Amino acid sequence: MSLRHLSTPRLRRSLLLTSLLLAGTFSAHAAEEMLRKAVGKGAYEMAYSQQENALWVATSQSRSLDKGGIVYRLDPTTLEVTQVIHNDLKPFGATINNATQTLWFGNTTDSTVTAIDAKTGAVKGRLVLDSRKRSETVRPLAPARAGGE
């Protein structure tokens, strides 16, 4: 049997079109199944632990009404809240050390990093990266401006 007819331009276009249509169908189907739920206010970053089957979401809450923020532990399958960790600082960046079950959050507006026990929600420690308060002349951890200022 000759396979030469499989390399014709018409057949290649037909296969390409079929592939694109199938890919679009699968993509649309996946988008319909995406689960979305509102969690807190000012959600910034997430950390996922396959080991604990947990998804942590760092939220800064209201800029003017809330002094600190909240970290939510979610069931990654249902997005139901399974734990709420209040933080006196606003958490932005998020990661987890699975070996120690330590959550790490960057508190950008306070120039600190906070370590939290993922199981208990207790603050294990905090590292102040720059203790200077922001003002018109001081910008903690700000990159240098063009021209070396």
C-alpha cells in the first residue's frame, strides 16, 4: 500500500483543520469546568502543597480599613476554606517549604518576610529586610533610579 497520498497538501490542510477544531473543543470543555470562588479581598499569590493537598492564598484585604491581611487555606479540589490565618501584616508573595511545612509570605509594604507554621497558623518568625519607614525621601528596598540616584 502506498502512503504517498497521505502527504498531499489537501490532506495536510484537512488534518490541520481537524486538529485545530478538536483542540478548540477540548479547550472550551476545560474552561467550562474551571472552578472559581471569591476568597477574601486583595488576593495576590498562592502556594500549593501536594503533600498536604492544600492551597494557601495570601490576601491583603482592604488597604484603608484593614491593618493586616489574611491567609486562607483551601481545599484545592473544591476551593472551600479549611483554615483562616490572620496576619498583622499584609501578605503578598507566597511559597511553602514542604519539608518543614513552613509558609513564607513577603510583606512588601513593611519590607519583611514572615514564616508561618502551615498546620497551626502560628507565626514562626519574621525577618525585617529594611526597617526604614517610607517617606518622600526614603524608599525602602526600592531599586536605584536611572542616573544612580
